[in-house]
Amino acid sequence: MVDLQLDRAHSSRIYDYFLGGKTNFLADRMAAGSVLSVFPSALIAARINREFMHRATRALVKAGMRQFLDIGTGIPTPPNLHDIAQGIAPDARIVYTDNDPIVLAHAAALLLSTPEGRTAYVQSDVNDPEAILAAPQLRHTLDLREPVALSLNALMHFVTDDGRDRAHAIVDTLKSALPSGSTLAMTHATPDFGPGTMEKIVEIYRGAGTVLQFRSRGEFLRFFDGWELLAPGVALPHQWRPDRPEDATYVADAEAGCYAAVARKP
């Protein structure tokens, strides 16, 4: 029997609450409320992060990508990545992975593939990238000899370095396993626009049992070392190829509190 750990807050369920979802529980809502008390724009930040994923996925599918690896998937919130990708290219293949047991409980929503494409789910943790890459579900769904679009949205700030630069090493392991033409789409929270507020958020999550490490623009940029950034480069999530010009100006930098970028492997 899977232990859903409903008595403690989990990052994916807190994020679900910020997105207006219903798969969250008292511990998650209490932690979310504490975050909102110091960072009222958390709801905006979550929404623009999700919308970045939608736009980045559309852009990559239109550029020819047909394989996606979404690590740190979170609670299914339509439209999910495969909804976007297969809505444009029905033959797209998607592998989702997360470490929250409640995401596994809802994984059926992530496996509703088109007949032409395929989706799969891997219960795993980004701290063990080798296990993700070796998972049978991934190997049966994706061809790692062909380009893969790696998605790491709002994930790597949950990996602390502990003096060993672990987060960059994990991303480097994933990048190294992918062939030329692969892409990395990523968002990451930053203290650059409000260090005092972001430190309070770190403390709230730590009190709820989850460690965080927010990173500067330079530290975020390092995740893309050796790969070619796609225009417009590093941006705030709502400023990365907005659907309408006005979408790039309605959120202040401090409200976003996050960087976004997409890069391609040469």
C-alpha cells in the first residue's frame, strides 16, 4: 500500500494549491498560507511558471521535437505537457516522473495518450538521475538516440548543493545522456528581486520538512553550460516569448521571483 504522507506538506501539493487545484490537504494548505503571508504573489508566480511550460512546449513541438522528459511533473493540472504536445503533434511521446506518491496515485491522468503517441510515468527522484534514465518505462517510450526535450520546471530549487554543487551535477548527468538536438526547458526561483522575502519562504518550507535553495541569475545560467540558449535567453517566465506583448509587462520582477530559459544541445 502506498503511503501518501498526507500529514506533511509536499511541494507538489503546495504548488497544486497555488494553481487552484484540489489535490492538496491541510498540511499543504497551511504551508501555502504561510508562503502567501510573506509572498502574496505566489499565486501569480505559479501561474506564469505553468504558462511558460505551455509556451515552451508549443515552441519546441513546432520546432520538430517529438520526445519529452518531464521531471518533477507535479499533480496533473490540465492542460498537461502531453496535452499541449500531442495537440500539435499526435505522435509525440512523453515520459513524466515525480517522487510524490500522490502524483503516482493520479498518474492515470498523465497516461491518456493519443493513439499515435505514447505517455509513461516513472516514480523516481531527480536526486537519482541515473535511475530515471535507466527506468524501463522511459526506455520503452523514448529513443535516447534521438533528440529529447528535457523539462525541469520549478524543480531544481528543491535540490540543495550541500557544498557539493549537487544540482548542477544532476542536470549535467541528464544533459550528458541526451543526443545533439536535445533541449532543456527550465524555470528556477531566485532571490535576486527580493532576498529577504525569499529567505522567509526557504524557512517556511524548511519548517514543513522541505529544503530549498534559490539561485542567482548566474547560477541559473550555469545549468545551460555548453548548450545554446534560444531567444530571448534567460528571462522572467512571463517574458519568455509571450503570446501577447502586454503579457510581458503585467507582472513585476519581484512578483515573478523566477527565471526561465530554453536551450539546445549543439
